[in-house]
Amino acid sequence: MKERTIVKLENVSFKYDREWVVKDVNLEIEKGQFLGLVGPNGSGKSTLIKLMLGLVKPVEGSVQLFGKPLKQYDDWQEIGFVSQKANSFNSGFPATVIEVVKTGLVSRIGAFKFFNKKHKEKAMDALKIVGMEDYAYSNIGELSGGQQQRVFIARALVSDPGLLILDEPTVGVDAKHVTEFYELLARLNKEQGITLLMVTHDIGTITDHATHVVCMNKTVHFHGASEEYKEFSDEDMNQLYGHPVQQLTHNHDHHEVNHYD
Ligand code: ADP
């Protein structure tokens, strides 16, 4: 295994009951990559992430994280996770932005221990990185979906992760702000050196931002640099999705893209 390999899946298969939902997946994510994971609904993308987060065990094959087999891996601080449901706070939730970000430190310092000045600085630094420092004392519920999602990225950043996994993070982000959201992710990748894995439905725009793309439907159908993915033919995509998808290419409106799932 290369020293720079952060995630390695070897012949991984998984089923919840009788049917395989992930089958014979071989995948390596190397340090410094910004990997977009695409595929139709129900194609096993979230399950693949659960396998990487150790939430489910492979039925066949093996998972390695930062060079260690899943069983021996225990430094979960290294892996940040932001889900699509993160931005579901309604205006009644009584927490400020900085409080939400500090909860990202709980597993490091232990629940019910007092946060000190250093922790506050760390939380503020993370908010600066995502451009939300001016909202530190706003109520989380008052923010837009896109702003909340930035706060949840800051929450993941306080533990200095080497790998950040995002499951459809642009759901709930206003279409107008999706591009700047991707630019933030690209900045985290380039300037902070964080390896990114992002599940997305934005087939048309992901290649503008991600360095690499994985296209899956139970198994991996394409894995390569974003430029190569642009060469992946419409026919290949139609076959993978089971219906014509070429009209999605270069469609920048996220909500319309979801419409075709
Ligand atoms: P995707 O993220 O690509 O939409 P998922 O990984 O969520 O795909 O789901 C893959 C398949 O596994 C789907 O058929 C889904 O219905 C099934 N599935 C997902 N989670 C569970 C679960 N907890 N129990 C049983 N089946 C599940």
C-alpha cells in the first residue's frame, strides 16, 4: 500500500439482508484528493461511506483507514463527517453557532468537561476558515441552509481531520450558493491539505471542482481523474443510471438534477 493511501477498500461486498448493495468494490483514496462519488439513488453510496466510517462491517473483503485495518483503527478524530441532514435545525434550536462548532471537540476533551479559551479559539479559527466568524453568536436556527452547512463543516474541522467525508452536503444549499460552497471545499482541499470524499448528485458540475470521480452502482464503474470522467460517454452513463442522463451534464441547477433521480 502506498504511504499516501488514506482509504483502501479491497474486494468489499456488503448486504443488509439477501441482496448485495455493495459488490466487489476496490477503491483507494490518496492523500490530497478531492473525490466526488456519484451514482443513481440506491446504488450503495451511503453504504460505502458507512463501511469507511466503520458503522457497518464488510461481509466480504477488507477496509483500511490511514494504513490500518478497520479493526485496529481507533483515531476517529482524523475523519470528519458532514451529512446532508446536518442542516435541519429549525429556528427553535437554542444553540449559538460557536456552541455547535464546539460540539466537534466533545470526543477529544470528553463530554461535560468545560471548554477553555483554547477550545474557543479553535472553534473561531474553524469558523474563519468557512467564512462564518461574524455569525459566531447567532442562533444556528436563524441561518440559511448553506450557512448552516458551513457551520457543520467548521464543526468537523475543529478536530483537524485528515479526511472529510460529506454525504450530499449541497442538499438544502440554495442553488445560487452551490458554486461558492464547492469553492470552499476546493479551498479546504488545496489550502488546508484535507482529503475530501463527497457524495453528490451534481454530475454536471462536480468535475469542475473535484480532482477525481468515482461512479458506482453497487460496484465501481468508473474511477479516475475528473478530466477523464468528462470523456466517460453518455452511453456509459445511461447504462449505469438505467435511463438517459446526458441532459444532466452541465446542468448547474441542483434541484433539477435531483428531479431526475
Ligand atoms: P445511495 O446512498 O446510493 O442512495 P444506499 O447505500 O443508501 O444508496 O442504499 C443502497 C441499498 O441498500 C438500497 O437498496 C437501500 O434500500 C438499501 N439499504 C440502505 N440502508 C439500509 C438498511 N439500513 N437496511 C436495509 N437496506 C438498506
